[in-house]
Amino acid sequence: MKLTKLNNLTFGKSYDMHVHSGHWWCAASSDVPNAVRTPDGGYAVFKDLSCDVFELANGALSTQDNAVEKAIVSNLDCMVKTTPGTDKNTPFLKNETDGNLELLQKSTNKNEFLYATGQPGTGSAEALEKVINKAPEKFVGIKLHPKQLDLPADSPLYEPYMQLASKNKLPVLFHSQVAADWNTKDAQGNFIPTLIEDMSKLDASDPSKIYTLAKKYPDVPVIMGHTGAGAGALGHKKALDVILESIKNGDARLYCDISWIDFQNDLPSDNPESIVNLIKTLKQQNALDRVLFGSDVPVGMFGEKQASGFSSLSPSKIYDDMQNKIKTAIRNDSELSKDTDNIIDMIFYKNADELFFKKGWAQELTDNCINSTAKNIEKSGISKKGIVVFAGAAAILGTAAFLISKHKKNKAYINPPENKPVAGVQKLKTFAETGSNTVYHFER
């Protein structure tokens, strides 16, 4: 594992890339003060679950290896409705602009970064972009919650938000969940899930729907939060199968986080089989970089259960225990133990560091786009021709300079105002498209 030395001590670090702040409807019993009836016949109480994720995550460390150094937070107020349930006609507690700006104002820790939470169907990508532009160094991703939106993830209404992500080179975190029936019991009397296969009854956040959308924007990293929650190991396997299909086809850039995988009675499982299987499977595909550590704090046992009176356990101890059990399972697995330090290093912070902060993937996409264009130029035997590259990355400038020097009579125009051709040239044909990056061939 990559280690940092301080006063003769060595310790690793974690980046928690799935954290929240704000209010939520927490499941409760009917005798809890202010509890209200939910559409499914239960009860819920509205609570402010906001917390300092660093205080929670680092409040009961058994080892400095579990210390959280960076966290990425989204505002629950942009995802929760004013009454229990997910009816699309019920307004959110906060709209896109107010909720995200409020989160930005409250975020004072330099190691805390933010998702801009979108509300397709009621908000607009243009409004969200204005928020992001106020602090582009702080907003490092976009969060979308199809289930709370009551809007299937493959709806065209998500596309302006994906275009925004493409333009700004931002990963998009989707809540992912599968629909299941829980009417069957095992020999011990425990309810076991059966996946719902009827396409018309799939969850709005179903992994297959997220994949359908992601295929339209292969340059956008799309993270399946919880890796298919809602049906235990069956749901996680469905999400993993979708990720594997995308890798095989090379038609989408799908990632997953391990929040709420392998929990029993809302507590970390002593035997996190699904996580270990996910790691081993993706490692075999040379895709271990697609796995991210996330917690979903303060949902569940990290704050929700305590707020509604269902638990008095310490969220800090649960958080520390979760990390220990996952890392121990990795170390004890005969296949993974050969590369334990590197695997833990990647999952708990290195993958997130690359995806959200170093962004080598964005440069790779830019280079591929430019290389494709250069090859087309050479094949066409162009001399007095120009190219216009519509792409957001400033790194294109260096490659454009290469093209200019190679074709001295050519001229490359980078990001003309409003992506329009420069005066004096006319579009002849489209040379290449990589996601939202379109390369046009122009002649004077």
C-alpha cells in the first residue's frame, strides 16, 4: 500500500466518494414524535442528518490505515421530497440551484468536495452549470437519483445533464437499484429476494437503464452507486454483469462503489462475499480501476437509524468496522492476498484520486480524438485545409500545435466561440466523434 510517513508512523488513507448532507425521511415506528404515515403503510420521521464526515469516519479509528482524507458530498435536500415517497408530482425540499449553492456555502473543509445534484424533469442542466461554474474546483461530479426523481434512468431528460458532464469532464454518480419480490422464505425463515424480470416493472434506477444512457455518452464516467441495491447479492450480481458487458463491448465507461454491499441487519457483514467476488471478477478483466470505496454516510446505520431511534450504536465504530472487514477479507482471500496492498490502495483511494482529481482518463479521450483526426488528415492528403476541434480540455492545445507544425499551411482552431466555425471557412465533413467531442474538417 502507498504509505505516508509522519513521526516514524506509517498510515494509509481513504477517499469516501459517496457521502451526503441534509434531510431525509427516516423509517420509524408509529410512536416516534412527528412520525407520519408512508405510502407503503409504514411510518417515517423527517430528520436533518447533516454531519461532519471526517469527524464521523475518523472518530473511532482502530488503525490510521482507515483515516479518511477526502470525501465527496451531495445534498440530500435536492433528492428528498417534502412528503414521504417518490411521487414525481411532490416537490423536492430544495431545487437544484438553492440546494447545491447551500451545500457549497456550508462546505468549508478544503478536503471536502461536492457533487452537483441534478433534477431532470423539474430542473435544467443550464441552471446546474451556473452553479458548477461558481466553484469548478469544488464541484468534481454530478449526482442523479432516478428512484427519487421517479424518472427511469434511460429517459431522454437525463441527456442534457450527461452533455454537461461531458463538457466539463465530470463523473456522474447514479443511485442504482433493482426491483425484487421478497415474499419467499428460506429454511431458517428469512425472506429471500427474487429479481423482477418484467421490463415494465424494473426500478427507475435499474443498472440496465443506466447502461442504456451511458452508452450514448461513452466519454462520461458513470458510477453505479451501491452496485445495484435492493436485492442483496442478486442485485449486486446484476449490476456487475452489466458492468462486465460494458467492458466487453467497450461502449460505456461504467464504475461501481461498494457502499451497502455485504451488510446484515444494516451492519457490516463478517464475510463480505459479494465485495470479494466483485473485486476478483473485475481484476480478472484488468478493470480493478472501476471499483470505488463509498459509504453513503449518513444514511442507514451511519446516522439514519440513530435519528429515528432504531439504534444507539456509534456510526464511527460501524464505519471503522466496515473498512476492517473488507480489508481483512481481501487479505485472507488466497487469490487476492498476492497483491493485497495494491488492491486496497486502488479501491480505497487511488481509483477515486484518478477518476475525480487527476483525470488521466479525460486526457486519454482527448488524445484518442486528436490522433483519430490526425490520421484522417494524413489519409486525405490535405494541404490547405483546416480542422476545428470541439472539445473542452485545454490539453488539446498542445496536440493542435503539433498538427499545425506538421501541416504548416493548415490552421487549427480550438473551441471557437459557441462552437461555431470561424469566419472564412465552411464545414466539409465530420471527421471523428468521441462522445461529445466532434472534430470537423474545414476549408477556406
